Amino acid sequence: MLKGPATAFMAAALAVLPAAAADRAAGASAPSDGTYWMTRTSAFAVAERQLTHAAVTYAPKVVPEGAGVTVRQRLDSDGMTVSLTVRGAEAGRTFGAHVHTRPCGPEPSDPGPHYQHVKDPVQPSGDPAYANPWNEVWLDLTTDAEGTGTGTSRQTWRFRAGEARSVTLHQHATRTGRGEAGFAGERLACFSVPFLPRGR
């Protein structure tokens, strides 16, 4: 639930991120220690049938319609922590997962590239100097027998305003070698998220 005086911020964030009735959002809260939290929860819908839904699946056999997803972001004086939890996906599978720069859409390419704290001048980025878990937000996870898994990323920096817009699930674990760093195969599902920017 929303706590603190950040109602206007969440209203603005949700205005640019339409969501179906299944979506639930909790906005930024600012307790006395100056920490801010954002939580977004939804259920996946098939992309071509639910174009305004915040969470869409491009591979319903692997990420079924109705599977759940939650993203949490915590901002503190040292940076941020982002976590992704998926429920009801294919059991016993490792997924690559990253924060991307654009919202989800009907096509797997719609979320755009990975968010990078320091942008690689060569795109698409496959240089491990830029495509790595310290310069990007990697949230790879492995599901249990019920199809539930969680991935977490801790960073010493925060997102630039408006440049981190979604989390995308990929076909396999993220690779790290030169020329393929950051590559995790086909995009299977996407969740549009109103991430909190730096400077709060």
C-alpha cells in the first residue's frame, strides 16, 4: 500500500503506464531514514490480446497467462536494490532477466535495450566492460517445482529519470563472454514498471 506523501509521484507514474485491473502498485514511501520503496505486482497476459496490460507474455507455454510477477525497488543513501519474483512460470528453469529502457508492447523488441548506467557507445552492446551485472541490472532467476523464483540486483547507483521502463524475462541465463555479454536468448515476457529515478 502507498505510504507517505508520494501520491502525486505515483499518479504521474501510473498515468504513463496503463495497467489492467489485475495490476497492483505501491508507490514510493519516505520514512525517517530517507529510504524509498516501490512495488509493482501483476499477472501476465498474452501480448497480442492485452495490449494495455502492464505484464505481457510472448511465450505462453513457458510463462503462462495468469502467471504472477512482482518487482520491488529500494532506494537508499548507498544506491538501490531491485528484485524480481515470478510465480507460475515453467518449473525448474533458469531465466535471464534485465531492466530495459522502454515499456512492454505487443512485440518482443518493444522493451528496447538493457538499461546501462554507463552507456556503451557501440550498440547493441556485447562488450563485457559495459554489459555486466554492475553496469546493468541483471535479475536472473531459477524457478522451483511450483514455477516460483526470485532474482535480486544491488547497485551503488540509481536510474536516470525515464530511462528504465520495464523488466524482461529471457530464454536462458545471461552470458558474460566478449561479443555475447548480456545476451540471454529470446524475450519470453515483459513487465512495465514505474521505476523510481535518482535525485529523489
